[in-house]
Amino acid sequence: MKVAEVIVDVPTLQTNTPYSYLLPADLCDHAAPGMRVVVPFGKGDRLVEGFIIKVEVTSTAQPALKMVSGYLDEEPVLTPELLKLANWMAKTTFSFQISCLLTMLPNVMKAKYQTIATANQVLTDEKLRSKLPLQVPVELTKVDFSPAERRKIQKLRQQGALTIKYHVHNQARAKLITVLENQITDFTTVASQLRANATEQQKLLAYLKQHQQTRFVQQNLVQTAGLSRSAVQSFVKRGWLKKMMVEQRRAPELQQYVRDAAKKLTSDQQRAVTAIQAAITAEVSRPFLLEGVTGSGKTEVYLQTIQRALELGKQALMLVPEIALTPQMVRRVKQRFGTQVAIIHSGLANGEKYDEWRRIRNGAAQVVVGARSAVFAPLQRLGIIILDEEHDASYKQEDNPRYQTRSVAFWRARYHHCPVVLGSATPSLESRARAEKGRYQLLRLPTRINQQKLPQTQVVDMTKQAAAPTELFSEPLLTAIKEKLASHEQIVLLLNRRGFSSFMLCRDCGYVLQCPNCDISLTMHLDTKTMKCHYCGYETQIPKTCPNCHSHQIRYFGTGTEKAVQQLATLVPQARIARMDVDTTKKKGSLAEILRKFGQQQTDILLGTQMIAKGLDFPNVTLVGVLNADTGLELPDFRASERTFELLTQVAGRAGRAEKPGQVIIQTYNPDHYAIRYAQQHDYESFFRHEMRLRHLSGYPPYYFTVKLTVNAPQAREAAQLAFQLQEELQAQLAKTTILLGPTPRPIARINKRYYYQLIIKYKQDPKLHASLEHIQQHAQQISRTGVQIAIDPDPISFM
Ligand code: ADP
Ligand code: ZN
Ligand code: ZN
């Protein structure tokens, strides 16, 4: 007899360990760890999805065990490595195993549940009867039942008046198409067997003869070539065509890529490549920090090290921030490695993602390029893991499980004995400090390719620009824009705020239109003609009068990308301007289209939010303008300067990447801020030293580790009370050297009708910390029914 240990899809602490199920005889041979199964769970034996993590043979009878109901997969979807990783992740991020397991798979592999109730007799309760008529199956989640009604339903079920059935739907499906294979070898014989008046059949035969291929897609024969379906069917019947179902890949192999050969490396590149290749060959999990200025050819280093891994029969995983995963970046990898590449990004539809994932799982893909979640790609012979733009905040998952991609990458590298390469022009302070200590090997690319200079950067003090033509474009920036337009060069402008105006103010009563659910003002969007909340998505009409005093004296303040484009269009009417932000790139393919037009110089100016700062490599861009360098500096987060320095350096790096020299203009109200000064001088080293001193003084990472605890509740008082209670408990338990900050209300204290309080733990070494946090995790579980939530975020990336 065989028993399967199963982690079930019921995210609670009680179910955070495996449950034992008997395997029915007919399923026994098949069962293996990593497979998804359907199992009965709980009192009512409702059916849920689960993952087998172990199969054991037992001789003793185990009558108390429930039985596995069925499989969702033919083969294991998770490898032994990933099962182990999930376990580690659950422990280190204080999350449930099932959340970790599901995070590793494409969304469609999370099963869909249905609970269907059917009344076996006419129900006496009038209201309930109208919702559950006799003999009509009703999906319970689709109907509104009061809690009392729900209890009644359970009772009726026990009495036999109702039947409840559970369904678990596997949503993951390959797309199959009908293909016909030509079986005819002797066309003359077949022709002689057709009747003279069977014109449709003769047409089909002629078509098969003319097209000398063996396989035809049925749909193409009928719809495109206009052949008759019944003729096809009769050919199948007579054995002249063989019908078969074949999988069609949904993730499109867009175009044929022109193959691109490896470039001759510069001596700095060569040094880096040699060191990394040696680690691949020696199979050591050594971390490298590749610090290279923008345009120094880091990508070429990645490509040539990947090449080495492939030569050794190994595979490669290359991670990039979501917004840097542009069609440009994808093309560069595909040009080098062709169809061996699988790409995973959020722009893919669910089915497409599933298909790409299966190409990885079944070994067809050797190189995977993707954003954060691709770190779980089921590659089994990893030879190298690369994190491009390693400092990027998007590598940290903000929801459960709150993992840091970098840590997962290191875990996998240790498992596979392969190197990790962290690449950046502006490494995170944490990574750079580790390189300083020798824990990572530092590799440097200090100059741009072809000795091209880094762009000249000018800082414009906006406090002295009172006479500026508009509040947004200073005289020097406008002049430079006009110059570049005249010489047919291109321009990238950064404004880190979307929408039109960031708030509405009544001049008479001072009323500011706020989101009803959050403590934040609404932003005006002209394209949708609405006021939007950027936190909860709330939307309402643009008011014509003040909602408070009905005055007409309402004004709009603050500038977003929409307004900037409008202003710019009046200042330089001859320019062709494209806007690139969340709103203009939401539609599938729209980002690619904006970039294609810019690349072919059909637009002159690309104005956008921070998504324009990364990865773009357009040779004709010679001017980069930053409209408001200060937005990030104002944030109450100890990383505010680091983020600002990074953003400015990255966006400046878009200018002058080819022969023509680049120019950068930064507009700011804080011209003397060190983040802006050092960004102007492209001086990462000095920024690093300066910032390290400040972190040392204030006791922040990399000198301390941090954990963020956030409590949220529908009432501010509840959230505060619990936060203070946690603070007291931790104070009593943790080491004397550990520092607790707060609790304080979060900077935006209310989001989506819930109040947030947060508590920061700073520590160097605290042997009691893990147990204390586990205890809080348990507590969180116990109180979750009351509507109060606690989130534990180890090494948080945002303190907002
Ligand atoms: P980074 O990723 O460091 O910003 P890229 O890899 O985008 O830099 O390189 C900048 C440009 O230089 C790209 O157009 C790339 O094709 C080119 N390049 C990189 N390495 C070489 C080389 N060894 N010889 C010639 N051109 C190169
Ligand atoms: Zn008013
Ligand atoms: Zn809101």
C-alpha cells in the first residue's frame, strides 16, 4: 500500500505540514513527488488541490486515512529541488508552504473550485427556496447567502435535504489543433477511385498533390484554402488522410531573428567573462558583482557566459526587472540563442505563459529570460544565474510569500553549484558592501564601449527659474530640446508621476478631493476623464464644482505625464511626442509599438515615468531630461537617496550610447543634494561612501538587518492596539542590541478602507528573533477571523 504526503491548498498554519492520504490501487504506480492531486479535506470532505511531496510504501493497514481522489498532472510539475526550495522559503519568509508552491507555477495551475448544491426536496424557508429551487444545481459562491443561511445550508445537508458536490477544475490546458497527415503515395490510383462528379474531392486531391508537404492544419485547409470539410472527412474515412491532435504553442515566436555572433570583447569585458566562465566550468556557486557604467557592455558579458554554460550542456537563467524586459532586450538574447530561449513576462496571456513554462519543464528551452517569478523556472541543469539591474526594487515580492529574488537565486545556485552574477551600474548598498568584504567577487567595467564618454550632465536649479516659460520646462531644457529637434536627434524625458494633475483644491474652502477609501488625494486623468486613486483604483467623475461648498473656484495642482505632454506640444508644436506610462502601455502590444516607433524615428520625444529609465538602447538619443528629480527625495524612506541616485544614473545612461555624444539636464529644487550632485558626476563610488556613512550613523542596512511588521484593521484603534502589544512582547523577548522603531501609522495611514500601523525591527544578530516572529505568525493566524491582519516582511524594500 502506498501513502502520499500532501500539502493541501488550505492556507492555514494547521495545514502548513503535509497530510497523509492513501493512494488508490489504480493510481499507485504513477504517483510521484511534485504532482498535483485532488484530495478530500475537512469535515465535509470538500475537494481541494494539493501537492504530493513524498510517497511512502507502508505494510500496515491505515483505515483512518482518506483517499486521493485523482490527479491533475500526468507528470510531476515541481522538481525535487523546487519542493525543497518551497520549504526553505516558507520558513524564511514566514509564509505558508502552499503559497510558496503555487508561487512557483504559472497562474493557470492554481485549480478553480466550485461547490454545487442541489435541493432534493422543496425547502420550507421561503427565501432559501427562491435561491435553491428543487433539483436545480446552484453554484454556492455565485449566490449571496447570509451567514445564517449558510449555517442552514449545512444543516439541510446533514438532514439530506440538500446534496453538495465539490469540483476541482484544472485550468491548465495545452492548446490542441487538428492536423491531417497525407497518406497518399500514388496520386494516380487515388484519382481513379474518385467519381467524376465529386468535384470537391478532386479539388482536395489536387491541393494535396500541389503542396508537397505531409501535414496540414485542418482549419487552414477549410478556412484559408476554401476546401470542403466533408471532402476532408471522406478522405479521412478512406485512409488517405490521417487525423491527429497536435499541440500548438501559444507563446508566439514572433519573427525570425537575424542571428548575431559574439562580439570581440574589450579587455575589461574579457576579464569579467574569464572569471565567470571559470566558475561555471569549476561548478562553484560563487557570487559575482558586475559593476559597469551604463553602456559598458554588461549584456555582452551575460551573453558570452551563458554561451559557455550551453557549451558545457548546462542551462542559464537571466533575470531582469519587469520594466526592463523590453522587446529590445528580448531580441538581443534571441538573436544570440534562437529557439532555445524561453521568455516569461507579465505581458504574456495565461495560456502563453503556461506553454513557455512547459517548454522549460520538458527541457526544450535552455535559456530562460524573465522577471521576478522566473527565478522559479524549472530548469534542471543550471550553469549560471544572472540578475541584471540587481538593485531594482521589483526583485522583492511585496505580497506573500515576501521573497527576495536575489536570495532565491543564491539558494538555487548553491543547489546547482553554479555562479550568480549580479549586474548593475548602481549596485544596491547591500551588494556593494558585500563585495567590499570579499563575499562577492567584484568585476568592474568602468568605461563605455568604444571609449564613448558618459553624457555631460547639467543641473538646473528650479528655484531660480521664476521666469521659466512654464512651471515644468526650464529655459535651458527647452533650448536643448529645440536644438536636438532641429538636428533630428531624439529625446527622452522623465517625469515620475502619471496622470494629469495630482490634486484638486477648492480656492474658497480649501477642500482637497480625496479617495474615500485611502488617505491620499485623487489624480486627474484626462484620457479617461476621471479622478483616479493610484492606490486602490477608485475612480470618479471630474467635479465641476467643489463637492464641499459648491464653489466654481476649483484648481488643479501638480503635474503628471499627461499634462507634461500637453504643455510640451504647445511649446514645440513640430515635435512628435509619445507618452510611456502605466496608462499608455496597459494594452497588450502597446509598449512594443511605442518603442518600435521611437526606434524607427517616427517619434522624436519619449516622455514617461520611470519605466523609460531602464534598458533602452537607442543610438539616436542624445538628450535626456529629468523634469522633477525631487519626487523620490521627499519620500519618508531611508532608501530615498539611493533610489534617486539610481534613477538619475539609469535614465542619464539612455543618452549618447552610440557615436553622437549625449547630454543630460536634471531639473531640481534641491540642486545641492548629494544624490543629485553625485549622479551629475556619474560618481557611484563617492555616493556609495557618503551613503554608507549615513547608514552607519542611523543604523540602517547594510549595517543592520531589518524586519517590517505591519498591522492593519478596519478601525485605527484596533490596529494601533495590536501594534503596541506586539512591540511590548518583542521588547521583552529580543536581544538588548536589537532596536525597535515605532509603532507608527504608515505614511499613507489608510488604504482601501483599512488602517495601517508599522513596526520596524533592526538587528545585527538575534538568536531569538526567528522564534518570536514565528510566534507572531501563529498569532496572526488566530486573529485573522476578527478581520485584523499582521504582515511580516523580512528585509523589506519599501518602508512606505
Ligand atoms: P549595458 O548593459 O552595460 O548598459 P550594453 O550591453 O547595452 O551595455 O552595451 C552597449 C552597446 O555596446 C550595445 O549596443 C552593445 O551591442 C555594444 N557592445 C557591447 N559590447 C561590445 C563589444 N565588445 N564590441 C562592440 N560593441 C559592443
Ligand atoms: Zn469648496
Ligand atoms: Zn484609494
